[in-house]
Amino acid sequence: MSTSIRKLTNSFTSYQLTEDQQRVGAQLTPENIYVIQNLISDLAEEKLNLIFTPNEPMAFALRNAELQGQIDILKMLVEVSASAYLQQSHLDQE
């Protein structure tokens, strides 16, 4: 049974989803995971190669924080997907 997805009115774009829609929508394909992992790897490599310059310490700190934030959000997507697959697995066993 398909439930329509309702767009919520707020400052950002968000949608009212059922638990099933949330779980299914969070499940990334293996190819999605590979692309995200490659992005994480590229960002981590860039972070490792940042060079601190004493005359621009804030620029270094800001770029380092930006890269870490990007890495963290991508890791969160992978973790949410893994959790959704685990939930689906438990439901399939019931």
C-alpha cells in the first residue's frame, strides 16, 4: 500500500515519511556506498595534505573544519543506510 509523501512547510525542504518510507529511502545501493566511500577518501586525503601557514591560521582551521564536516555527513549517510538494512533484515525475519 503506497502512502503519498507530503512536503512539510518549514525553512528547509523536508517530507513527512512513514517508517517504511524512511527505512526504504535510507537504503543506499552498493554503488552509492562505493561513490560515497570514494568521496570520503578524497576528502580525508585533502585534509591530510592541508598545509598550515602561520600568516593564515584561520584559513587552515576553517578548511580543516569544512573538510571534517563533509566527511562526517557522508559517514552519517553510510551509517544510516547500514542501520536501515539491519532494520529491514530484522523485519524480514519476523
